[in-house]
Amino acid sequence: MNLGARITINGSEVPLNSNMSWLIDYERAFHEDALSLMYALLKGEAENPIELVLRFLYVMSDGKLRIEEFKEASESDFLYLYQETRQILVDSMTTRTKASKQDSKTENAQVTTLAMIASGIRRGLTLADTDRLTMGMWIDYCIEHNNLTGVGRAEKGETRTATQADFDRFKGG
């Protein structure tokens, strides 16, 4: 399922897969973690950003945009592809939930594609959901699940010691 991302190449609009499943497809095709590479690209730290953008577009277009087709492309064409792809990636990661300030232990932690997917599955999502959700929607679900179940509250000091009344309510008394 395509969630509406498109890129115009030589006057033709090409639909792109901007949901979570392209990350899995990328790893299957290139044996590299797409999420880590995407972070490097967005932070301007990718070793070969042009090659990476072309690989991303190849996977996101389900093979319709082939890397070989861009061997003769001009510098302005590559700049356009880079800017458009970067915006599509940013849009796919946009969440509706404001992230809270992380503690210093997790601030620089690298999240991989598999770790993100496992996190969602642990919270009730399925691999089939990767076809329906963007990365931002996936993250929103995980955050909402955590908020509803109280996951992470112990680290924030939001827990309290149970009282006798709590035990009585729990036992139905």
C-alpha cells in the first residue's frame, strides 16, 4: 500500500512506498539497515548520499526507478532527487506525538529497523501493519501504547507504592 508519496522523474509521477515495509525491503535487497542509513543521510553524515538516495528510491518505487537510469543525470537532477527523497523520508517519520526529552543514557542510542519493528510487535502490531503505517504512525502507536499501559513510568519516578485499598480493589474486595 502506498500512502501517497510521489516523485516526478522526467515529467512522470512515480508512486513511492513510504510506509514501514520499504525498510524491510531495503534490508532484504542490500543487507544493510535502512533506518541507520536514513538517519545518516538526514544528518548529512552518509558516506555516499547520491548512491544511498538512488537505492532508497529503487526500493521505495518497487524497482521502477533503477539506479542505472541515473548514471548520466546532471548535478541539478541529483540535487532534486536528494531534496525530494529527504522530504519524503522526513514526512514518513513525522509523528503526531511530541517526543519528551530523553535521558542522557538513551539520547544517542542507535535504533535499527528490526528494533523498531520488534518494539511495535511487542506492543501488538504485526508485520502486516508495516504495509499500512508510516514510521511516524508506528512510533505514535508505540508511544500511545506505552502511555496507556504505564510503560516507562518507573524510570520517570511516576510510580507509587500500592496501598491496602489498591490490593482490595485488585482482589475484588
